[in-house]
Amino acid sequence: MAEFVDRYWNSVDGIKLHYRDYAGPHERPPILCIPGLTRNARDFEPVADRYAGEWRVLSIDLRGRGGSAHDPNPANYAPPVYVADVMKFLDQMGIADAVFIGTSLGGLCTMLLAASDSERIAGALLNDIGPEIDQAGIDRIGDYVGQSAHFPSWEAAAASIATQHQAAHPTWGAAEWMRYVRRVCREDKGGIVFDYDLRIADNFQRAAGKPQIDAWPFYRALDGRPVTILRGELSDLLSESTAQAMVDGLSDAELVTVPSVGHAPSLDEPESQAAIDRLLERVLAR
């Protein structure tokens, strides 16, 4: 695994937030990785293993996840707040622009940030997310997000989570599920628990019961930059028709479908790695 340094920054409202800093040259924009709803910086180990050294890779924990502090006010677990945290991070680090890799919620944050300051985005990969989200995926996430669990061992956690999410990764075996669970869980009081504040479910559940906002203007704010839409072939969150409309809606967008994967590709698939390679080449060619 690529070497990294654990570092921290403070949000505007004083929440201590964590990121992994994988060293790389400062002459090119860093790769900035933003995870999904219940995930954390560990999700992007495949990206760091492939690109760290050649690129600086910064993988963040949103507030309430991984090494970042929990927010005493769960109402702050919302995309506009996350975007403000990312903007504070970029400003504190003195980063003019970055190549954004956003999985699910991380991709939504990338689109929102583009709408407010598109110059900070040198290129973007949106991992299984778009401006329209299928209800089936929202319902599935709503069935498990915020549900407390305490597993007696890593093996028990991997077995349980594999049963719950097998449809998204039907080709995975025991080793892949163990790797997955070690990214999404942590040890606590003699057992294994999910590595996020369960109260992030509050805002998700409230939003899930309301009509979706029109997020296409946020997405179109990425126009003029290299963009890759990565979609799992079996995704229940990003439909094939929405993904195609996303490609048609920008001047420099590529759609890559990862076979036999649902929501979301883990970024170590050959198709995902090749897609990131091409995105970075497009960024450097600008």
C-alpha cells in the first residue's frame, strides 16, 4: 500500500477533519478524492497505490466519517456543508485546482463545487452518480444507512455485509469482501462497527422523502473541463439513459461502464483504472 501521512484541517465551524496525504509533485494539480455517504478515505487506496508519487493524492474524510470528528448538529450532514469544508481545505492548502474523483455523494459535492467555483476543478471523475438518481438506489440505501451493527469479528462483519451487498459485487469472493469491510468498519469495544456517525441518516431520510432538485445546472457547470462518468453496469443509482445524457451534455465527457458491478465501482477494476489514466492524460493535455 502506498505510504501516506495523516493530516487534519478545521472547518469554518471548528470541526476537526482528517485526510490522507500521499506525496507527489506540486507542479501539477493534485488528485482530490471525496468518498460516498457512509464511506471514508480508505476507499481510495487503489487510486493512491496506482498514482501516488507521480501525482499527489489527497483523500479526505467528510465530517462524521473515518478520522474526522462527528458533528454535534446532525443537520450539518448535508452537501452544501461538505462543499464548504472542501473549499476551506483547498484554501488552507493553497490549492488552486485539483482533479476531483468523487464517488456517489463525493460526485454530488464535486458538481455543487463546480457550480460555485468551477476554476477549482482541473478535471473530474464522477463515480456512479449523476444529476438524476434512480429511486431504487435511494430506497436501497435508505434500508441500511444509519442502522447500528456490532459484529463479533472481522470475519462475521465480512460475511454479513457480503450477504447484504452481494448484488452490487456478484463476482467478489471472501478476500474482496474482507478488504471492503476493513475499509468501511473499525474496531470498537471488542467488536466491529461501521466507521461513520449513524446520524448522517437523518438528513438522508428527510431528503429521500422529497422530490429531487434539478441538479443538471450543477452538472453543466463542469463544462469545459475533462469529465469522466464511471458507471457500474448493474447500478441501481445511475441509469444508463442518465449517464448517456450526461455525456451529451458536456463538451469533453467520456462514459465508461464497468461490467458486472453495481453501485459503486471500487476503482481497482481494469476499466476504472484505464478511465482514470485517460482522464489524467486529458488534464495534462489542456
